[in-house]
Amino acid sequence: MTASWKRYSRAKLAFETLKLSSGAAPTLCFSETDFKDVHPHQNGPMVITVVTMGWNVHKVLVDQGSLTDVMFWNTFEGLQIPKDQLKPFEGTLVAFNGGWVKVQCYIDPWTSFTDGEESSTVNLKYIVVNAPSSYNLLLGKPSLNQLGTVVSSHHLKMKLLFPTGKVITLRLDQKAARKC
């Protein structure tokens, strides 16, 4: 089986898990009402807040181009996660600056996404790296696909579709994005 066929099969399986038991999934789209509470567009990074291990984690970068989800070492320590929850993982990542970052472990904590009214919690796998960053977490394609996410940089929002049929709309944290 070729690598491209394996990728297609995994993507198809991931899509199938998002389908509702009724078979009809809601349409995820953005409209004029999604511009409510949005300041003029600044072409900034997509930065949100999530809850991980019971803590609010600010400065979470939504990176649709990243092939992995990343937790930075300072965040790991700040969340007071016991080191025995780290699982070995060997490899390297290409950093934002084009350099290489050695990966030694990963962690798979529960992460909650909420819009203030609705929330959903999923188990995500983060590669833990000891590298400087102005972000605490980086959500890449693995989590965005698992969550059934549609991102609109124009509306500064992202919508998540969960298997229960729940759609959660998250706003970009413009204040945190400016700090990053």
C-alpha cells in the first residue's frame, strides 16, 4: 500500500468518525453575524484559549500548516503535569526559524474547547519540545482534523464540529495575538 493511499484512508476514517449517528452533519459556515465583536482585521496569527489539565491555557496558536501539535516545555512545567505522564518519542521538528528542534517525548492530556456556553473535551497528543516560543501550545493538522475544525481568518473565528452534532464557535483572542 502506498503512502498516499494510507493518508487517504486515514483521512477518510477521520471524516467518517465525524459523521453523526443520524448521518446528517450540520453545515459549518461563516456569515455576517460572525463579524460581531470582531475588531478590524489585522492579519495576525490565530490565537485562542483552551483548557488543559484543568488550567486555562492562553496563547494557543492555531497553525493549519503544522503537521503536529506542540506543547512547549515552559507550558508543561506551568501545568504542573507529573513527569511520569511523558511518553518517549524520538524525532526532530523543523522550527519556525528553519532550525531543528529535538523531540524526546509526548503527552496526551484532555483538552477542552469552549465558547462560554458550550464545551467539548477531547484527548489530544502533543509533542513536547524544549524550545523558546511566545506561544504555549500549537494546534496543528492532527487536532484540527480530529476536531472537525473550519477556520476563517477573515472572521477571526474557528468552528468545531463534534460527533454529538454540537458546533462550537471560538473567537480569536486578538489581545493575546498582539502580544505574541
